[in-house]
Amino acid sequence: MNWRHDSTVTNVSLLADWVYGVIRPIVRIMMSAGVSEASLLDSVKRASREHGADTKKGHLGSGSRYESHLALGKVTAAWARSCAWTDEAGQPRELALRKDDPEGFAALVRSIDPRLESTAVLKELQSMNVVRLLAGAIAVRLLRPAVVNTGEDSFSVEPVLRDLQRFAETQERQVFRDRPMACPQMQMTAARLSIDPAKFDDFCRFVTRSGQMLLDSADDRLNSYREVPEGTGANYGVGLFVFLENEPSVE
């Protein structure tokens, strides 16, 4: 999964670029709303004081890079949905770990991208609790098809910051677009102002079930488009998130 050769030097430069990508559209919207540069800087300092002592959880290893996560997502999506890797009931099969098994995990990985190393892919999926080894480590089971960017002890920096940048840029294009667009970068929201916070987990389960169908359909549509040479194509898609604002304090 060594998509790039990471080092302390390159990561400092990359972090600066990623942070700027997130901050720039937010600053633009804020300043257009009348917020001064002094107020923006004061807010950054205030937030830094509040969170400067937080544990550093960001993970910058090559396996956590954006391209790696896209590749991992393709592996789990094929495993969960392709008839080549599911059983008669349409459920993901338990895959043998022998590299020479034509229906095993290594064959699945090769079918997605021959450049991927199945051992490295397995290690990354295990670290994200996406798969589980069976007794004797002779086979592996898919626990969920979604590859997430965050865990209990760490998060993958680049994918998380890219998500923040996408959301901020979507808002920016909505605010500053200079002409009507047939299909603008959409923000479609379903929300209520006062719901029992205890119902949030139930709502999450609902969105997980129904949202996966939307994402599967979007994935199928994206895969139906012909890829163009790198550097000439565009990166676009759809994201789905569930939010819970600050729970009210109960006296």
C-alpha cells in the first residue's frame, strides 16, 4: 500500500497544503459574511487554546492515504456485491487466505488492482475492523463493506481533511456561483430541531441501511463512466453524513 514515500519532511508540506485546502473556502465565506481577519485569527487562537492539549490521533502512513482508501473501498465493495465473491444468498463469502486460491482473498485483491499487495490490504482492513480472521487464520470474513477514516485511537489525516475540504468547497460554490447551474454541487438536508438525543443511534441504523443503497447505486453509476487519463479527469461523487449537534444540558 505504499502509494507514496512518506517522510517527516514531505508530510509537513502535505499537511500545510491540506490545511489550506480546508481553510481557504471557509475564510472566503466568513469574510464575505463580514467577519474581519482579526476576528478569524482570534477564533483560531481561541480554538487552539481549547484543544491544544488534545491527544494527537492523526495517522499519516502510506496505508492511510486517500488513494489507499479508495483502493480498499473497491475491494470491500466488490466483496460485498459481486456474484464472484458472494454466496447463493448474496452475502459476502468467507475467503481463504492461500495466495494460490483462485477464489480466495488474494484473488479478490488482484481482480481490483494487480499492483496491490494482498497482505498489506488485509493488514489495513484489519486495523479498521472491516474484516476478521477466522480460527487458524486460514480464511477471512468481511464485517462491513464501508471503509471508514476514523477509529477509536486514530484517524487517517488526508481522507478526513479531504472530506472537510469537499464540504467547504460545496458551500463555497453554492454561495459564490456566478451563473445558474443545471446540476449545482448539492447540499440536501433532512433535519429536525428538537428530537430526543437517545433516538440518535436508531436514526444512525436507519441511515446506514437506506444510505448504503444510495451509495451502491452511485457507485454503479460512477463505474459505468469510462475513465480518462490521469490529469485530465475530474474527481466527483456523493458523500453521506449523519450529524448530532450539541446535546442540550439537563438541569
